[in-house]
Amino acid sequence: MNSLVQDNITHLIIMNLSKQIILLEKLTGKKVILEPTLSIEEGEGQLSEQDLDMLKKFISYCLDRLDIHEMPVIQLTVKRAEGSTTGGYVPNDNFIVTYTKGRHILDVSRTIAHELKHVDQVQNDRLEVDDEDSAESPSEIEATVFAAKIMRDFSKEFPEIYRESLKRKKRLLK
Ligand SMILES: [Zn+2]
């Protein structure tokens, strides 16, 4: 790719594989472990390569425990829209957005797990749209509980999610 073109690219979009996966599942009759579909916005405050590798592993770990038929695009953004929270899900576009700047990978991971649970709820007709905004709605509680549990399980299985960030902290303090 020529460098002029590369300079103009702000989003790296990895091709959505959901259609191929569905086809493969039909052909083989087996559940395919989904690969995360990430759109990574370049810029200051984006996750490091190491953290991104860990995050991909985490997303696959979540997908393995959810019933998602159509893989959403997960955007990692460094530009927070005014008044927006740490993340959100747009069901009509099957699109998750997560703010990464200045946030620890554990927080980013928790946000993504929460939103992925909403994807599961929508794709299995279990999200009560009226309750979307209420922190006490059953769908919201379910997403929060799912995220908490999966964070606990994943960090038990892959404690390096803590170690990597500790190393980075030490480097920064020098
Ligand atoms: Zn929610």
C-alpha cells in the first residue's frame, strides 16, 4: 500500500467474517469459534499491541459463552463523543463502540463483555427495548452480571491481563 494512502487511513477494519462463519457452520454442522471483528481507531490513547492481543483473546472467550449468530463490529475509539459513556451498542447496525483513551484494558474488556451480552439479548429476542435506559432493567442487570463473572473467570485463567499492565505502570514511573 502506498504511504499516502496509508496516511489517510484512520480506521483499520478487519473484514466481517460472520457470513462465512454461518456458511461453514451449515456445511460442517459444528459451532465455529468466532474471531473478533475489530475496527481500531489509531491515535493517542489507543491500546498497545500487547493489550490488543489480550483483548482479542478476551472477546473470543466471551463469544464462546454467548449465543451470537451475527458478529458485530467492535470499534475501539479514542475520541469520546460529547456526553457519551464508556461504550454502547447500536442494534440496527450491529455495532459496538468502546472508548479506550486513558482506560485500563480491564475496564475496556468489561465494557465489551457487557455490550456483547446485549448483542446476545437482541439476537435472541430477549432485550426489552423499553427498559434499555434503566440500570435496573432485567436486561441491564443480566449484562452487568455477565461482564462481572466473565472478568473473574478470564483473569483467573489468564492472569497476565494484570501482569502486562503492571509492567507498563512500572515503565511509566521510571
Ligand atoms: Zn447495558
